[in-house]
Amino acid sequence: MQRDIYTNKEHMETLYCGASFNKDKYIELPKGFTTEVHKKRTKRWEAEHIIPAENFGRAFSEWREGNEVCVNRKGKEFKGRKCAEKANKEYRLMQSDLYNLYPAVGAVNATRQNYNFGMLANTSNSRYRTFGSCEMIIDSKSKKAQPPERSRGIVARTYMYFEAAYPKYKMSRQQRQLMEAWDKQYPVTKWECEHSEKIEKVQGNKNPILEDRCS
């Protein structure tokens, strides 16, 4: 990602918080950014799955039940993400799909976990995790994250791409309605189209959602 996608300094910034970073992945946090947790993970950006691996990984039997090849050196069977990575090519393609990966401040990535995106009521609720000037809001009770407006269009079109590209992934009706609304409310940008072109050159497949929007 760093070498082939984020080659222009103008676009070297994290998705949710707009934190700039350099060619060595070191982050300059925006003024007013704060976090109460995972403070050590604020120095370098991490590749954030917009659609968390667990949210599509559980569609694979290797994740849920394991596989005959998923045995460690001590002869103990394992399942979950490591087994899906080892035993299923389709899962590996989905997990490494660059259209679903964006730079994020590590603390935000870690706090979000595998929560789906949505709108939260009463965003000043004291139980929510917030990040100061970065308007990402996370609720561990409902297991939902509300992304800043700056990233909602990208989030929406990524969800729509993933559903179009991979038959194993399906959004709920409510989720699809929200993503379609964000797609209309936050139109595609020039950089989003350029970003897609860069990924196509590296990964070899088109993004039909962005191909339509960018045309």
C-alpha cells in the first residue's frame, strides 16, 4: 500500500482522522487527537479493513470448524482466521483485497475491532469511545462505529464493492440502506477515483462501483 498506492504526499493521510504520514509510515497526529487506549499504536499507520475480516470470515467453514490442514506443530487443531488463511484461497483474496484496506491510526483500528458502521444516537454519550478532534465514535455495547463524515462515502462504496465482488459477503437490508444513503450523500472524489485506478494496476481487477461513479 505504502509503496504503490500512497505515492503522492498530498494523499498520505489516514482515512478516519486525516492524520498525515511519511514514506516510512510514521504518523503526525492531527491537533486535538486524543485516545485513552492503545496509545502505543498511534505512531505508525495500520492497514484497516473497512469490512472487518471476521465479518466475512465466518462465512467460511475453515473459520468456523477448522480444516484437516489446520494442525500446529504440537498436533493441536485450530480454526478461526489462521485456519481460513491457511486453507482457503478465496478467503485470502478477500482478506488482502486492497479496495477494502485503508491507512488508519492504530489506536482507532484497535478500538473499532470488528464492529460494523452505523449511526449512533446521542453522540455525547459518556460510554462511547472518542478521539478528540477525530470524529470517529465507537460504542462497544452496541458493537457499532460511526465514522466521520469525511470517510462515509468511501466506507459506503467499499461495502457495496465487497458485496458485488464476493458472493460469500452479504449486507443486511438495514446496512445496505445506510450505505446507499451515504453513497448519495457523500459523492465520489477525484482522489477516490485515482486511488481505485492505482489499486486496479496493482491488484488486476476493476471496482465496478467506482468504475460507475467515476465515469
